[in-house]
Amino acid sequence: MLGLIKLNPLMRRFFFLALIAVSINTVIAQPPRVPLYSITQIPLPAEMDKQVCISGMVYDDRNLYFASERCPLIIVANPETGTITRMINIQVSQNFEMEGMTAYKDKLYMVSESVASVYEVDIKSGAIRIVQTSIPLPEKTKSGDGMEGIAANKRDKKFYLLRERNEDLTKSQVYTFSIEGGTGDALLTLKYESMIELPLENPQWRYSDICFDMDNSRLIFLKSYSKGRLRKQFIEAIDIDSLGILHPESVKDIPVENFSTISNKYKEQDYSMNLEGVTLDTKGNFYVVSDNTSGRAQCDAIAREKTILLELKKKVVTE
């Protein structure tokens, strides 16, 4: 302060203005409060330790709906307790390998990998039909990769379909379809609009599911790395504009506390950490579920690993 006192009035005024400017810029430069997610396990009943092989999930009307990859049923559960409240038996008209689920209006929609198709399911009756798409969906490749996720954008009347990896395992793909029909007696159909590609670092990486976050206008991705018993888990997001168009250059990680570390700890407790389904509730919390069977599921037999359901609960960092 002694040096400041010796300054003439003009220099002193300049010094204080500069100090204020630096202070303002420092405040502006601070990053905004970042939403983080902490992990809580929701216990599941013994029925989920059978070879149910859950491969998709959606939160709708205060329920969690689980899609079984090879068992012809949808499991309905309470998202707070994990208690099973209902089983919806579905009549699948052809070979199937369900790999994702979403909700639109009063129906559920699933995508099959082995015979690539979108299915519409009546929640009350379990009645099922194939949804017509304007282009054929990519079939499952020799490496075992195919259609892996589906998400409905009710706001912009779009469906997004995720392809796990392409033929050479270098990229995942997301197809955008516009919704046509679906009102009155008109059947819902899907018209192809565009496709984006997401580069993968190596064949151990993959995207396994998607869901739509309407409050933040973005598509949520479940991404994982798997080699031996090592697992790395991530949640990513891509911005969606007012026309429902994806902007892949906006891809960013959504921070989850110790996601990979906790994942590997559960793996040691005989839980399957092959995470296959992600969904979002009305409070902004995520739910993530694993499948628990490789090969053809024996739906009444106990699986080698247990299904896990995790809640990624939203919080705000204030420091």
C-alpha cells in the first residue's frame, strides 16, 4: 500500500480500474457449477439373477421397463426399490435379440440386433408389431455387432437408433429417423434422415445404449471399455438442436464419481458389469443396468453373474 500512496491521482485511478477489470474477468472465467452424479446400487430381486440378459431400459410413467435380450418378456419394476411389479409377455413373430428400449406416447419401442428391426409393444396387452423403416437397418456383423440402442425424441418427433460398431470396429453410428403417422388409426413408421459416426479409440471401446434428455436437449450415450476383467464406464452427451439434429462435434463427457473404479469393485462381487441400458428419470437422475448372460439365455436358469441396477444421482458441486 505504501507504493500505491506515492502514485499520483491519475495513476492511482488507472491502477484501481485495472484491478477491478482483473477481478471481473476472474469471476467470468470461472467454470459454471458442474452437475456430477454419485452412484447408488438399487437391489434387485432374485428373479433378476436368472439369465434374463437385460439389454435395454426406459423410465416411463414412474416405472422402469427392462428389455430382455432373448427372453420374450419385458420386466416392469419400481425405480426406488427395484421390486418387480409386472411381467409383460410379448409375442415375437421372428428371431429376435432385443438390444434397446424407449417409450413414445403410450407404446414401448425396441430394436433387435440379430434380425435388425424396430418393434412396437402395447404396454397393456403385450401385443407387438414390426415398425416399418424407410431404409433397411444394418444387420449384425461377423464380429457380433449390430443395432444396440433406441431413443425417442417426443419434442421433435424423431427416433435415434444406435449401431454398436461398424464392420471394422472403428466407429459407432447413430441413425436419425423422423416419425410419420402414429395418430388415430395411422400406424407409426420411421423415415430415414441422416447418420453420424463416433470414432472409437480401439475395438475394446463401444457405445451400448442411448436415451433422450429433453430438459437439456441432448442425446445421452453409455460408453464402455472392456478387456478381460477390466471395465471403464462413461456417460457422454451430444447436443440436439431445435430441429432434432445431432451435432457430433459437441460430444462431451458427463462426470460420474469413480464410475470405473466402482464398476470394477462390483465385478469382483460377481455382478455383471457389461452395462447395456441407460435411461433418465424426470428429476435428471440416470439409471444404468447390466446384462448377465452370454450365449443363448435359459430364462429360468441361474446366471453365472448377477444383474446390477445403478442409480446415478444428480448433485451440484458448490466449491
